[in-house]
Amino acid sequence: MIDPAADCPAGATGLTKETQMTATAPAAIPANDRELVLDRRLAAPRAAVWRCWTEPELLKQWFAPLPWTTADAELDVRAGGTSRVVMRSPDGDEFPNRGLYLEVVPGERLVFTDAFVAAWQPSDKPFMVVELTMADEDGGTRYTARARHWSVADRETHEQMGFHDGWGQCASQLETLAQSL
């Protein structure tokens, strides 16, 4: 769900227009009707943000929007490598997510998908490809996450699940952890 404050004039929410753009509104535009984008500047070094995405023990500390948690993470961060991330609901239900890395450019770019679960073995129901980019910006990191879905219906489902709020909250948790490294 898009934050309605993102379209408010500067000052209407108590935030400057720059802060609104950085904190809530995607500065990058979705490429098509199957894509969702989160784009913001994180006040943390790019190397630390990268570590938070690629080291299992760090990923477990920020990856799920609170009060959800990440119960387990196995990451083989290389093109063709697999991932397994288990999210846990506040009720204790676990949701394993398996995927495969398609492209890895250390410190700059991760592309992964749930379309494959291991060694090009197709998953039961592919949902999306994620492209993460990180670049140095004003002493922090320009962090862009693009979720590219197989269909408009999948994109709509993801948006209704709370993509913008959930991924936004996770980006804030990521920023806080990266600042502490």
C-alpha cells in the first residue's frame, strides 16, 4: 500500500518534501504494471548494507517486518547459489522461502528469484524476481529494491500484502542494523 503522505505538499505531514521522498515515496518509477519499487537513501555505508543482505546472521536481524521475525537464513550468495529464508509470524507459524541468485555484483547488485529453488529446479509457484541495487550517495547508500512479478495479479497480491509498508519497515530495520556495524 502506498503511503498517502507521499503525495502531500511539503509540510502537510510535518516532513520536508525531501524526507517524504526518501522515507516513503519511491523515487524510482516502476518499469511496468508488474513491478513494485522501494527506493530510498539509507544513512549507512554501502558495505554495511551489503553485509546485512549477504550474511545470514545479519539478515535474520532485520529481514522480516516486526513483529514478524526471521527464524533461519541460509545464503549461498553467488550466481546460481540458493537461499532459504524462514519468516516466523507473531503466532509462531513459519513460512519458508526458497530461491536462487541470478546475478551477484559484490557491494552493488543482487538479483534473485523464487522461480527456482535449487540447481535450476523450478519452484511450485514462481512469484517474483527481485533486483537490489546499492550505490554511494551523500555519505550513505541509495538503496533500490525492484520486485518484478510474473503477472499483474501477482503484483496486486504483493501490493495488497503490504509491499510498501512491509518493505519500507524492513529497509528502516536494515538501515538501523547497518549503522551499528
